[in-house]
Amino acid sequence: MRIQLENFTKTFGTTNVIEDMSLDIASGEMLALLGPSGCGKSTTLFAICGIHKMDGGRLLFGERDVTTVPSQGRNVGVVFQNYALYPHMSIYENIAFPLKIRKQNKHDIDRKVSAIADLVHITELLDRKPAQLSGGQQQRVALARALVREPDVLLLDEPLANLDAKLRLEMRSEIRRIQQQTGITAILVTHDQVEAMSMCDRIAIMNKGSIVQLSEPRYMYDNPASAFVAGFMGNPP
Ligand code: ADP
Ligand code: MG
């Protein structure tokens, strides 16, 4: 689904954290929000999922204006850095949970959980508990739980930050594969430009609450619009 953020502003106390920010994300696109710590990436995701109210601007999911719709009324899948699986539930129950609270029937739940488990390659783990899984496996479960109710948009906030280098490489291509196979619109928040370049269709570079450049990865790499962008794209962390 197409996601449009128009003239978004956000203030905490007297500080303008986001200043007149606009984004237009095509259906099926994966966009990176890339920028240094504190530039407003997570604040933007929190506004899109409805955890934070917007102080100004508009948010559209397709044709639907969701600016004032509370988070329960939005169909958004989230995977955040400190993804918390429910420790006392099996993997099956973790993934089924978003469907159970929406009172779907058992047959539909079974069908959807097995389809998504198949897609993210965790079919053989459904009877286990989260503590019995590796970090990468838990991340796959978190993705499955976010995707099982076919959200309008998938929000990923530094999803690879807690993984070791080898797993991070593997999960980069896995997340991209899953995003492309489902055709879901996705926003990836990261401060790692290699991650943004390798996973996303376009990159929005943020600095101090504004987007300073938005383009395809290769174009941005070759044509940085400012010294800030050049420095950010050119210096792997
Ligand atoms: P990023 O995700 O890019 O690292 P954030 O969106 O988390 O940045 O934060 C952007 C700015 O807003 C930072 O300066 C942060 O200190 C401030 N901020 C975030 N959340 C709050 C809050 N609940 N109250 C006050 N300031 C906040
Ligand atoms: Mg953040």
C-alpha cells in the first residue's frame, strides 16, 4: 500500500524534533530512513504506527487518512530492536497472538500461521519456546508475527542491531527476500549505510529532524547532495 507522510512535525517540550517532513512511499517499496543517532528516525516510525501523536501534518495509508486514528485502528506490522517475544508462549502462539486478539477463527489462524512460518523458514520451530531459539531465529519469529495479519506497512527499527556480524549479513538478504515475496511496503530505520544500500529501493537521509536527500542508493552514492550526505555515505561505521 502507498504510504504518504505530509509536512510532519513533532515537538517534545520546546524542542522541534521533526520539522516539516514529507515522504511518499510507493506500494511494495522498501525505503530506508538513514541517519545518525538522535536525528528523528524512531520518532518518525512511532508516528506512523500511531504510538506518538503528530503535532502537525497528515498521514495517509492508501486513500485513508489515519492522522488521528489510534494505533489499534491501524494495520501496521512492527519489528523493533528490542523485539520482545512472549516468553511463556510457544512460537506458534506468539505468531497467532495478533490474530487471536482479533477473534479470527481457529481454522484461519492455523492456515495463516503455517503459511507465514513457511515463508520465514521456521516451520520446524513452532512448538518451541522463545528461549530455545537463537537470536536469528527469534528475529524470524518477530518478522512472522509482524506479517501474519497482512499489514498495510512493515516498520523495522534497527532490526539487525542485536545480531552478530555473520547473522546480520544473512538476515539482511532474508528480510529483503521476505519483503519482496510478500510485496509489502516497508520502512527500514538504520544508521548503517551499507545496510540501507543493500536492502532498500530508496534511501532517505535524515539529519536533525529533516530529510536532506532522498534517492536510489546508487545515485546517492555517486551524487551526494551535501558534505553531510557524502560523509555519511562514504564512511562505513
Ligand atoms: P533516532 O531514532 O534517529 O536515533 P529519535 O527519533 O529516537 O532518534 O530521537 C530524536 C530526538 O528526539 C532526540 O534528540 C531524542 O532525544 C528526542 N526524543 C525522542 N523521544 C523523546 C521523548 N519521549 N521525550 C523527549 N525527547 C525525545
Ligand atoms: Mg532510534
